[in-house]
Amino acid sequence: MADINVALHVQVKALPGKEEEVAAFLREGLALVQEEPGTVAWFAVRLSPSTFAIFDAFPDDDARQAHLAGRLGSALTERAGELFAQPPSVEQLDVLAHKLP
């Protein structure tokens, strides 16, 4: 099992009428993060009809920074103005404990 020490929590709020487009964008993001060996766990979730979040976990800060600079991070930044009501909120977290299969 991979060691997990750090994580990210990203929250976005869809522009009115863009909710399903944001959901599709996040679903498509899975293919991009599957190419990242340092991204140990990745979840895209819907918190409310218009609010979404991504939670992902990494063994170290190098892997976390590589993910932020990767294809999904770039796509998130590039499409922010057309999809989100405000810039994505990105929190860098320390993982205290975890359970993965």
C-alpha cells in the first residue's frame, strides 16, 4: 500500500446553468489523473446541486505539486472563467491517517 502524507481539497461552484458541464468535466478528469503515478487517491464529488469538490492524496509534496502542475490542474485553471462562479478554492492538507484497500 502506498504511503499517503499529503492531500488536496479543491472546491468549485458552477456558474448557473453550467452544473452538468462541471460534473462532466470532473468525470472526464479521472482519465487525466490515472496517468499520474504520484496521485494515490482521487475523488470528485458533488456537495450540492452547484457545488463540487475534488479530494486527492499523495505520498509527498513533490507528487502533490506535480499534480497541481499537471493536465487536470491546467484544465481547471483554463476553464475556470467559463465554468465556475469564482476561482477554485485549493487547500493543501496534511494526512494524519488513512484507509485504502
